[in-house]
Amino acid sequence: MSKMLPFLMFQGGHAETAMSLYVALFEDGEILDVTRRQKGEAGVEGSIKLARFRAAGQGVMASDSPVKHAFDFTPSWPFFVDCKSGEEQERLFAELSNSGEVLMPLSDYGFSKRFGWAADRFGVSWQLNLA
């Protein structure tokens, strides 16, 4: 059976820092494997060639792009997280929006009793819903 995973391609060598943040935020967070670029390969030696991690039950792949692109992450492709409690939602929202951008502050928008949307400091978008 085929398997589909989100793939986060970071510019500027931020993959490792981002993965470390994400796995620390969620109780099941874990870096599963990391392959680094070797001397002579495209990109910065030691940067993340390919990594896999898990956070909030979701497997994710990540890489540091060796090529500068004219595009980056878009808010239209967020991670959607159903939070177990208001405390968890507030903690995640504070951490993920820190040095990032609040797209929709935590509030009642009618479709959810409490919802917030933020782009983190790496540009990855997060929708946090109080289930």
C-alpha cells in the first residue's frame, strides 16, 4: 500500500531546529531518523538531507533545501491540530506563534468554540482547534 506524508522543505538550514521544536511540543514527538549531507554533496555539509519525525500522531518528512527557491511555505497548507484542552491549545499557540505570525487569534469563530491559526518562525502554518 502506498503511504503519503507531508514533506517540509526548509531554506536557510532550519530543518533541525524546526523538528526539535515540533517534537518537543507534542507528547508523542520523536525524531525517527536523520540523514545528513556529506562532504562533496550538494548543499551545506552536515545539513539535513532527509529526516523523518512524528508529532501529534503525524509522520512528517523534512529537509534543508540545497537550492534557494522563490517560494516557501504557504498558510493554505497548514497542520490542523485538535487540542485536548484549552491549556494545551494556549501553550501550543504561544509557542508556535512566538517570533511567527498570528493569522487568527484564539477565539470563537462560529465553526469552532475556540480556534487559532498561526505561522511559526519557520513559516509553517498551524491551525489549533479546541476539540
